[in-house]
Amino acid sequence: MKKKTMIITFAAALSALTSCGKEVSSLSNMAASPKDNTGVVAISAGTDKTEKTNSSSNKYKDSSYEDIALDLVEKYYEMKPQFLYRFISYSNPDDTVTFKLTAPYTNGDTQDVVFARISGKGFEFNSIDDIMEYKKTVYSESFANKYPMSECTEISSDYSSGDYIDETGVDISDMLYYKSYIMYNGKMYTNTVSPQVGWIGHTAPTEPIIITDVTDTSFRAYYPNILGSNESKVSSCCDIVDFIIEPSCGEWRINSLESTDYSVYEEKAGRTPEPTTVREAYTADTAYYPEGNSSQYDNSSNAKTAFDMGRIEGSTYISDYAGLKLKFPENAEFLDDSNLYTSYMMPTRFMSEEERAHYKTGVIDASVTYGEAYNKVNVWFYNTKLRYPENPDISAEEFLQLEEMDYTSDFEVTDICGPERISLGGNEYVKISYTVSSYPHIAYARRIDDENIILIQTSETPANDFESRFEAIR
């Protein structure tokens, strides 16, 4: 087949896979129902017997390359990290064990660590070999063999669920707190503690998957997505994924996957790269309105020259425009330009053009976490002439009611206090506090001039601690 390049529009994923070894069914919570004539199979742990509910000599017979890429790459991310299958979706809540384990770096304190069994949804794993067999339904054999599975640690049946397991003198890397799998009373369980589970934060593509280099036995996909991590850092990226027909079974498998910068995808799509920082997005023509619709807003040029974004110096946020400093502890962590931009732009991927235009009348200037409880603070500026053209002089009180308290019935908002006026750093702010789904929030707003309002949002942050960090610079 002659090599060619194509851009294929987004389509629904296939959900069933037929293994080159044992045959299993993948029940991804992101996949659609299997297409007609797709084999769906289940496996019982410790046996090679398979039970086919349908069969097909080639389950990808009528699939596009984009379908194949979407199916296999989503399953690739579904396995991350350490083959935990996004354990909330795949673990059996009625089959778990809990042990009290020494939590590393906490002066010997103990913590309840839950181990969940992956079972009852087409997965019945009782050994690392079982997991490896499933892995080969997504990876080529050579790719799978590059990444050995973690070991499974045997737990004595002398322990009962809830017991303390003494690991005095055990190296941190060998502690059960960090082990992915345990074997207990003849069953294998998966560790659900946060360092093991992680937050992959993968978002399936809403943009076209670009397919290139197609032959009879291979092709390449440029796969756009958003990734996250335990540190709540997020970034847009492009996965370059190579697929081959696995010789041992004659079916498509992932043969390699490399995550690169999102600009690689944009270049491949033949378009000008998007901004990579909030500052670039703010100064671009699309910062406040979708292309071609700038005429619906008045004074947009004035808005862009009046406002100037702040800066970070060490652990201090400084806004010359708003005339304030916020001094945080030395261990404070600010989102860098790339991650701040991604967190700002991520919601727009699911918005209409009108919604995007409204959303971008605000710009996030800083996002910081600090303290043992990971207190979080976000600083925003909103151009009210653009956001509320019928009420451009909206007061800070009205603004808070609209922006902070306009929750849907899906959220339980309690403990509402305010709005009240307080003095911070020599300036008057309007303050409102409330609790959403047991998480305390406080928001502060102040009109800076006739165009912009500053909004400072905090979560899980004591008011007296945060308010002591204000300092006026003019």
C-alpha cells in the first residue's frame, strides 16, 4: 500500500479487544459499545479457558485507522499507572482489604491503606502473568516486554484486615505503602494509596487524530491530549504512536508511544501554533472573543492596553496593576507559564464559541499552593465592560454573587457568610465565604478601575493566614 497522510475526524472508540494470548474484554469507561461482529471475551483468573460471546476473525475489519488508534491509546492510558485500571471504575468495592501501614516521611505515623481487588467486570487477575497477558492485548509483544510488571508481595494470612504491619527497619522503597500489588489469602489486590494511583489526567482527544505513514502492517498517529500528575500540574501534549500488526496474532497493537510538545501536533495539522502562556493568549486577538466577532464588544483595544499581568518573585506574587503583593511561604509552588496556560485553556475545549468568548473576558494571573494542607489561591482579573456589556460598572458585591455563588443544584453550598467589606493591604475588598461539598472557600473582589475587577479565590485556606499575606505597593 502506498504511504499517505490523512486527518480523520473524531469518532467513537471500539471497546472490545481479543488478546494474542488469553482473551479478555476491556470495559473502558471512556469507550463506546462494541461494533457488530466484534469479539467479546471474558477470562477467569488462573485458567486458560475462554468464553466467547461473539467472534470475529478480525475485530478491526471495518474500522478506520482513527478508530483503532483511539481504542488502543485510550486503553494504554487506562492501564496507567502500574496497571491500576483507574481503580475507582474497575475495583470491586465489596472485595477490599485494609492494613495500617507506616506512612513514609511522617515520623512513624500509621495510615489506613486500602487494597482493592480488580474483579467482576471482565477482569479476574490472580497473578502478574494474568496482567501481562492482558497488557499484550494493547501493546505489541516487544513493546510490552520493555516494561516489566511490578512484583506481587505475599501477605501472611496471620494478618487480618485492619491490622498494623510492622515494617521497622525496612527501606522506604520496599515498604508496602509503595507496593503496587499484594497477594492475600489467595487473591491479588491493587494498592489504592495516592502515590500509586496518581492522577494521570488524560483527556481523550476532541480534535482530529492525525494518521500518517500508512502501510499494510503499520501506521502512525499524532494524538492530542492533556496530561496531569500528582502535583496537579497539567500540560497539553501530542503523543506520537506507532502501530503494527502483531505477527503472533495478526491484530493491531501499539508498538511505541512518545509524548511530545503540543506544537508538534499543530505543525502536523498545518496551522499556526496557539499561544503557550496566558500572557500570549491575553494579547492575541482571540483573548476576549472568537475570530470575526470582535465588533460585538466595545473598548476592547483600551482593555488590552490598560491591564498588565503580574509577576512572581521567589514566593511572592506582585501585581503593579492592582498595587499589591502576596507573600507566601518559601515552599509555595506556583504554576509555571505552561501549566498556568493549560489550566486556563482546558475548560474551553468543551465550550461553544459564545461560551469561550464570555470565559476569556477573565484571565488567570497566578495559581499557587502552599502549606501542609495544600492551601490554594488563584488570582483572576475580569474585564467587566466585555463580560457584562449591559452592566459594565457592576459592583464587586454583585460580581461575587454572579461569579462565586451561581452554583447549580449539583453542588451543595453551605455556611455562606457575607458579602462583607474588609481592608487588605490598604485597599477595600468585598469578601464572601462558603463551603462546597465539605470544602471551605473564600473569595475576595475589588474593582481596580472602570474596566477590571480583581478576584482572588482561596480554598482550604484559613482567612487569618491568607489575609496576613497582603501588602500594598501603592
